Amino acid sequence: MPHSADSHDLIRVQGARVNNLKDVDLEIPKRRLTVFTGVSGSGKSSLVFGTVAAESRRLIDETYSTFVQGFMPNLPRPDVDVLEGLTTAIIVDQERMGANPRSTLGTVTDANAMLRSLFSRLGEPYIGGPTAFSFNIPTTRASGVLTGPKGEKKIVKDAVYLGGMCSECEGRGTISDLDLSVIIDESKSLREGAILVPGYTPDGWMVATFIESGFVDPDQPIKDYTEKQRHDLLYKQTTKVRAKGINVTYDGLIPKIRKSMFSKDPDALQPHIKAFVERAAVFKTCPVCDGTRLNESARSSKIKGVDIGEACTFQVTDLAAWLREIDDAGVEPLVATLLHLLDSFVEIGLGYLSLDRPSGTLSGGEAQRTKMVRHLGSALTDVTYVFDEPTIGLHPHDIERMNNLLLELRDKGNTVLVVEHKPETIEIADHVVDMGPGAGSAGGEVVFEGTVAGLRSSGTLTGQHLSYRAALKDAVRERNGVLEVRGATAHNLKDVDVDIPLGVLTVVTGVAGSGKSSLIDGSITGREGVVTIDQTSIKGSRRSNPATYTGLLEPIRKTFAKANGVKPALFSANSEGACPTCKGTGVIVTELGFMDTVSTPCEDCGGKRFQAAVLDLRVDGLNIADVLDLPVAEAHAFFGDGQARTPAAVSILARLEDVGLGYLKLGQPLNTLSGGERQRVKLALHMREQGGVYVLDEPTIGLHLADVANLLGLLDRLVDAGKSVIVIEHHQAVMAHADWIIDLGPGAGHDGGQVVFEGTPAELVAGRSTLTGEHLAAYVGG
């Protein structure tokens, strides 16, 4: 007779109303792989992350003491009537790892800790315990009175506490510096404009201080200066001089611009000064430790001729091979544990990384897979794993490996919930939940749940596009120039020479870790006229939203002001129109001291951020809060006609719709946007610029199958408008639509870094000479 405990095989959701969900009722099978799909903004994340995972985490947090909860995030209960059958949720998302300069792949996975223990045991000569090999701990000396555990006192004259940190770079591996070639032109004199800093014109006041100081010759080229003159011009400390008849303070050029430009937040600078700062500020490898972050003592101890700094530079696959050569019974369990961790990296497709890779440089997909590593060997079962597009950043060749890992987690007895758009992953699902039918207010419903076969015949937007295949173009565009890359050696690139065509759509592809980003970021990004649009966070406070970031709010405020005969400032939540209670933030933040900070909607404005008098002022029946609550598509229609007609707003809204963000609300906080949404907001902002070269980093991230065709149309419009578009992408539909493909490989890490194909998509399919060629040929039926 079955035990009643075995009957709890479903997660039941009833009446879910988080964000745009419309009283969703759903039963999710446990110990199965369930894929949630649907158009962008349809409510997938609201259901999976905002409802199921959020409530699981909240209930677990409540089991801790009040004191411990004070150090944990405060999670409100999701807006849902019933949630039953929940198990412990482990969220594996795409959030990039912290960009702390001391954080590396080795430190975030504990691989470095194990390596330090290994070197402290076997390293020759012996220099100390594990801390002696840590680049986060400095070597310190102390003298004084040492008090023992029983109160006994001992005089210490020179106690040494060993650490491995390089004292020059403080364990960072790099030191900041300024590129003098961007700051001065050595071939010119001061009167001829040798100083290239914005605002330092030859006839200006700041240059006059140098010319009349008497320290340098204003008519002599900088390259001919004596060592003292050069020092006085660039580095002389503050002193008084007489210039233009008055006493003024003289600083060397470098200290002067460090104080006036380089010590300030780059985003607060004027655009031309910010561009100069980004060109001039460089980080170079620490000359003392050669980038290893370690002091000489830590590098002197070796195992089989390799020090710990060198071991961390090895590719994971090579480090594993080196470890297998260590045969010492005393460290056998330690080596076995470390090898298991490294083998997990290889299994998950990250064998090309090295342990010294800064964690902040990992892509969203790499960060997500790094987090997966710790769960692969876990003894836990009956856990709910929640993944957010785990195939991001993966070449079609690598997606099969990821699918196997998801199935492996399921087969251990876990419930696996995946938010995903890729057909390859949807097809391995035991159960599919399709959200829609549209995005934003037009979504929030379950339009299908069942098997993959049922989805194909369901008639939903996902079902219709599940077998979508883009065809190769009949004809490709002709280039009108090239961007030359010569001798590129960043990271794993092997002296790459390549010409990137201009005036066409170029796709740079290759397996994960083959060198795509190294090639583009290291050789193209930063050049004159190149606009790089990636998925990094958009800086801004809780007040920032798409309307403020794109400049859309300015014409909207003017329209409201003109229609009501008042000042535009009244319609700004950061100015005169702000609710006085919450100062325009819409929430009241309560600091409880012993517990986590609590944010509650402002009772006076109801979270609308504006004064009551301002909310009485309307245009075509809507007040400013109503407008900020509109999705882009509805706002486009609203401002396109009638009393609210605002051409400047319509222009910006049209661009936001063009990039597939018609569902996004104008007032949605920027920090709630996904990586793909952030990239498309940036793209909409830059689309008004004429000419130039655009670099896009995987723009299909977060896009539903039905939206990919819209993206291809957008890329075509950009190229037809005179722009050159370079796309780093794995999606076969984008490859098939390209005018030119540059394929990197043949493998990842040191097995990649070479251009293995250049040509048209048709030539790549015909040759099938690379992994990309094989997958693209299968995709287009070639």
C-alpha cells in the first residue's frame, strides 16, 4: 500500500498575481524537468522566480533566529493565494559575480584554498602555512607585549606573520597608470598644442600657467626637454608662480588632471571629458609580481618546478593534468577533492578558464555555470533548482552538454525549473509551461501546459515558432571598407590578423571560450566611432527608469506643463512635484538597526511618487503617474495623437519598440531589467546617432523565438541606415542572416584563439569545415 508521504508529487500554485500574473493556477510536477517559455515580458520570471522560488526562500529564512535574519535580505510574501508542496529552492541566475579586484575564479570556488593547502604541505622550500600563499593576506611584522591565553605576558621583538600578498599591487596583479601618449603630443611644443587634455588650449588660462612658469621652454618640443623640465611639466608638486600678472598655484599636469578629472565619478563628467578619461586611464601588469598577485616568498616555493602563481595561470584542463602527476599519500584526499572540482569545470564547459581569471570578467553565462559547479557533486536531493536561461553564451555545440547536466540534476531526484527560449532545451523538458499570450499587461496567463509534442500542436506563439528556421540570404551586402586587426594577442588569441568589413552585418562566432570577446573587446572596442552596447548594468539610483535614462521624460513633462499651464518641474519626482513624505521615491525606508532595512509603499502618495495636486493635472485623461505606468507600446499610441501628441516622445518610444521592448513600463526601475533588456535599452538610446560602428554582445539573450525575426529586421535597418554592425552571437538565425561571418576556434582556451573561417554564411555551410559550419548547415537544412 503506497505511503501517504509519497503522494506529495506536485507544487501547487493558486491565484498568483505577482507583477503581471493574472490569478495563475498551476501544478508543477516534482522530480521532473519543467521548462517555462513565452515571449519576453509574459510573466515567466514573475511565476518562477517571483512566486515559487521567492516563497521557498522566504519560508527557509523564517526558520532562522531574528538576529540572523537581520543580516539577510528582507523578502516579502508573494501575492498568491495558495502555494503548496514547495521544497528548498536553489536559484542559479545570471547575475554577474562581484567585480571585487581581489575576487578570482579560484577564490569564489574554493579551488585557491585547496591549492594553498597543497603548496603548504608539499612546496619546497617550506615557507609556512596556507596563509603564506594567499594574495589577500600581507606579510606583517609586529613588536610588543604578547598576552597568552592564561594572561601570561611575553615580550616579542620581531614577530613575522606570513602572507602571500605582493606589496606593490596589494594583491591585485595590476597597478593603475596613465597613458602619456593620450595626454601629451611629444612632437609639439606647449604653444603648438602639446597638451591633449580637453580644455587645455594653447591660448587658454591653464596652459598659460605652464608657459609663464619659467620651469619649461614653451617653444621647445616636449621630446627635447631635459629630465628636470619633463618632471616639472608633468609631476612637480604644488608651488606658487606668477602668470599673466598675478600669483597662481602651479601643479604638474598629471597631479592637476588626477584631481580635476580622474578622481571623479566618470558618469558625472561631460561626455568629451569622460571619453578622454577612459582613453587615458590604463591598468598595467604589476612589474614586481608579474601579475601573479604574490610576493617573492610565495613564488619561491614550488611543486614539480611549478609555483602557485604559475599553477593558477594554467587552463583548468592543464591544471588537472598537472595535479594527476602528484603521487603523495599524505595529500591524496586533498588532491582528489580538487580534481573533482576541476573535472566539474570541464564537464560544464568551462575547462578553458584559469583560476586567476577575475570573477568580474566572467560573462553572465560563465558566472551561471560557475555557480552550477558547486551543485553537481552535492549530496542533496529533493531540491528545487531554478535556472534562468542556462544556455546563455553557449555555442550550439555546448548546449547539448548543458542539457545533459540539467537532466543529471533531475535524475538525482530533484525538481528542475528552467526559464528558457532555446528550442534545444525546450525539447528535453518533461513538462512545458508556455506563458502569454503577449507581453506586459497582454500576458500573465498560462496559455499551454503539457508535453513538448503538445506544445508543437498547440497553436501558441511558442508552438508556432518552435520549428522556426531562418534561411540563408539570397544575396549579401558589399563592404565599403574594413577595420584592420593586426597581431591580436589578448588572452588566448594567437597573433590574430583579421579584416572586419564595414557597411555590412558581421557575426563573430565560435565555441564558448574561443576568443570572440577577446578579439572584439581588445581590438575594436574603444576605437574612434565604435559604440559598444553590452549587457552590463546601467548605472543609476532607485529613481532611474527607462523614461529618465532615454531622455523620454523631458518631452513628456513639457507636454503636461503646456496642457495645464504650469512648470515642467512639477512633473518630476526628483524636483518640485515630488511627494514630500517619500521625497519622490515612492517608498519609505525604515532602518530597524537590529534587523534588515524595510521598504514600504508611501502611504501619502500610494507609491506613485508625486504630490496629490500634481496627480490632479491630466492630459487626455491620464496623470503623470498613469503615463509612467504605461507599457512602451501603449505610450507610443497615447503620445501619437490628440492632446497628448508629442513627436519627440514618439521618436524615442518607436526606437524602444523597434528593439523589442514594447511591453516595458516607462517607470519600471532600471535595476529590475534583465541583461538582454538593458542591452536593448542602450541600443534604443544610440539608434538616433548617424554613421559609426555598433558592437552588440549576444542581442538575442532573453528574446523569444518570435522576437528573433524582429531583431533581424532591426539589424537590417541599422545597416541600411549607414551603420556597420558587428554582432558576437551563437544563434544560428543571426548567423544565417549575416553578410559576413568570422568563426573563431577550433576549440576553447589554448585550443582556440584562431580565425578558423572568414566568409559568407553560404560558404560556411557549403564547407562545413568548422563546428559552427556543421551546426549552421543542420539548422538551415543545408
